[in-house]
Amino acid sequence: MGKITFYEDRGFQGRCYECTSDCPNLQAYFSRCNSIRVDSGCWMLYERPNYQGHQYFLRRGDYSDYQQWMGLSDSICSCRAIPY
């Protein structure tokens, strides 16, 4: 099973939320997402709830700024673990 951690601020700072499964709506856990740490697995992130909007595919690694995953903004509202 994969594990991903979302951080509200750049550089892995601020409020964070750890996720280990698909989540159709992340808005209850944070208002913006400026950095991400993918501890394991591959993930598809979506700018809007219910797996809608722009998609971003992330592999294991540290993304200290949303521009590192080619994000258009600091909005990530849903995610899915991708089997590999």
C-alpha cells in the first residue's frame, strides 16, 4: 500500500495530512497544498474533488513546491493510489 503526505506550506511545513488510500475529497484536511512527500507507491492527484480537474502523476520522492510536480496552483482536492 502507498503512502503520501500533503503539506500546506512549501518545504514540508505547516499543517499536514497523511494518506494511504484513495480520497475523493481532501478539502476537510487542508486548504492548500504547496509540498508533498510520496513515501511509497505512485499517486494520481486531482485539482478538484471526486477525481476531477487537472491530474498530476507522482512517484516516490519529495516535492518541496507545487511547481515541482508541474502544478498550475496549490489546489489538490482528491487523490488515488495507482497500482504498479
